[in-house]
Amino acid sequence: MSQFQRLKTLFMILLMSTSLQGCVGLVQYGEKTTQTEMPSVSLSAKSPSANPPAISPGTDKQDGRWISTPTTSWMRENWGNPTRVKAVSEEPKAELWTYEFDTIWGGVMPIFLVLPIPLRAPTGKEKIEFLLQDDRVIRATVTQATYQYGGVFLFSPEGPFVRSFR
């Protein structure tokens, strides 16, 4: 190997080592559940991950995209039949309507240099559960996928630093 080839190889190794930054990271996947009393329900968004969201707190939404305390007939007409219906009580009549969506994957993904290693498994479904009492929605529970991440970077323009989980 010529001296030029050796210098070229050394230069490429130095270039790669600075661009890889010696980082170690972790992504954690899971689910988040939120509950809203007396929710407003979106006329268009029908998913836990929708933007704008399918459920909003409060009954003062008057912009034409929301309906406050919808009825069972409105829910069937606009959202379709739920995946599951469970009777909660007879008097007052209460039912739990569940709309299921995408699979939630739980687990972690360690990242070494630039190589991610996904270690995830299905843990549930994204869903919206509506509690209907006397044919009106009185509570909504939204379960959706979420993730957190963090890492340590050994080489960066600012020097070594740690990025915390979000």
C-alpha cells in the first residue's frame, strides 16, 4: 500500500469517526391514556393520533368542527358502529363504546453510533372509549401510542452533551 493510500485511509477513518459523533441513544415506546369529562367530539378527525385531535375538553367549541355532548345516533351516523359496546349500568342507562385503531408497539430501541436495534412487540391498540349515559357522551378516554428518547453525544460542535428524554 502506498503512502498516499495510507493517508487517504487515515483521512477517511478520521472523517467517519467525527461524523458518527460517538453517540449512544435510546427510544422508549409505549402508550398514553387521557380522560376528558364532557368532551367535544370532532366532526372530521376519527383517530387518537389525528391533528387536530378527535376529542377536545370543554363544551364551548362553536367553530363548526366540533359537537358538544353528542348523542348515540349522532355517533353512529358520524363515527359508525363501535368495535365494542359494553353495558355499564341499567339505571341510569350507561354504555361504554370502544373504537379501535392502529396497533401500539411497546419496547425500546437502543441506538449505538448509527445502528438502531428495535426491540418492540405489539402491546395493545390505539382506541377511543366513549362513556354514554342516557344516550349522551359524558366522558372520553383516549389511548394512543407515544415515545420518549434521549442520548449521549461524545463529539459535537458544542462538545460532549446529554439529550434528555422528552
